[in-house]
Amino acid sequence: MLRRGQRLRRAREFARVRRKGRSWRTELLVLQAVRGAGPQTRAGITVSKRVGKAAVRNHTKRLIREGLRDTLGQVKPGHDIVVTARPPAASATYWEIRETVEGLLRRSGLLQEATRDA
């Protein structure tokens, strides 16, 4: 579960990311990101009715939330991110979702490079 401070919660916060942010797409997901107002990175998830009925949408949202939670600590601070599920995400596994989230964050340039101690 994403902590309260890590979530986008209001419709206007989602709208701001959609209006001002850049987007990156794959077959499963769309990532939109914009520089946030605060120092913390926040994320939101949307899953439309095109993905499936309520149970399918909720399951898809849980998979995306877990994939985001696992990688959100590596994201550069101060960004607002919205992840939108596309219909094929309904049949994707957790590992496919997580790999897609990580790939989108890497393509967007939001992932911090891991520092290696020599």
C-alpha cells in the first residue's frame, strides 16, 4: 500500500498531471509524469471500465500498486506520476506489470541510477 503522502488523491491533482505532464506508453500501461509541487514523489493509478468489470479493475489496480510500491523508492524525488491501465493489463501477471512499470520509469528518466560502492 502506498502511504498517504505518496498518493495523488484529488481529481485536480490527476488533471494537472494529465494536462501538463509527459506520457510514455506500452501495450499494458501508460505513465504520465510532471514535476510535483512538493519534495515527495506521489503516484496515482487509474483503471477505466474498458479494462473489465469491477473485480478485474480492482485486481489490476492492486497489481499496479504493488509494482509501483516496489519501485517508487528509486524514483527521483519531487514528481507526480499517474499510471493508467490499458485493457491488456487485465490478463497480465504481477511480474509483467512490475517489469512494465520499471521500464516506463526508466524510459521517462525518473529512475535514479543505482550507486555502486567499489
